[in-house]
Amino acid sequence: MEKNVKKGRGWVCLSIDTAIYSLPTIYSAGYIFLDKAYIYLDKDSKSKVAVFIYPKKKNQNLDKLAGDFLNELLNYAHYYSSLKVNADALKTLMQRALFSAEPSLAKEAEEQEISDLIKELEEESGE
């Protein structure tokens, strides 16, 4: 962690690799910190983002703030990866919930899917 952390008087800077943590993950972690600190993001290099953290309260422990920010990065990276893995299951659950509330929606969706398949087959046969 030492090589990716720089400290100054009243601030700490983390160099975050965007190949490991996506920009939405970095934004989400920064958003959580808005009540504790001022956050400034800057492009460090082609694949790194510099996250400057300026505490709002005097005498806050900069090492603790940096560690807490890194924990939030991991938290949101896990959240977004779980969201991707479970996207199909969530979509199916939402569809079932909507269709059970309004069965006519299921019929419309089914008809639209059949219509789309027919168009797709017609386009393929025309090639």
C-alpha cells in the first residue's frame, strides 16, 4: 500500500489502478466519503486515477481515511461484480413479479418476442 499512497500536510492521495477498480467503483467509494472528506479525482496516468482525500475535520487520521477508502473500493467492486453475475436472475425475478401483477404484460412480451424472432428469420433468409 505504501507505494500507492502519498501524504501531504492535511491530505492523502491514493493511486488507484483502473484495471482493477472501474471508474463507477471509484465514484461510488468517493460518494460514501462526502460526509467525511473532500474528494478530488485526477488522472494519474493512462491506467491510474489519483484520489486526493482532504479531511473535513482537523486532526483526522489520514492513514485511517486511506484504509477506509480502500475498503469501500473493495466493497463496491464486490457489489458491481455480484450485480453482473446475478443480472440474469434479477431480470427473471423482476419479469415474474411484473407478469404476476399484470398477466397481460406477459402476453404482450411473448407476442413481441415472437414478432422479433420472425423479423430476425426473415432478415437471415433474405441474405
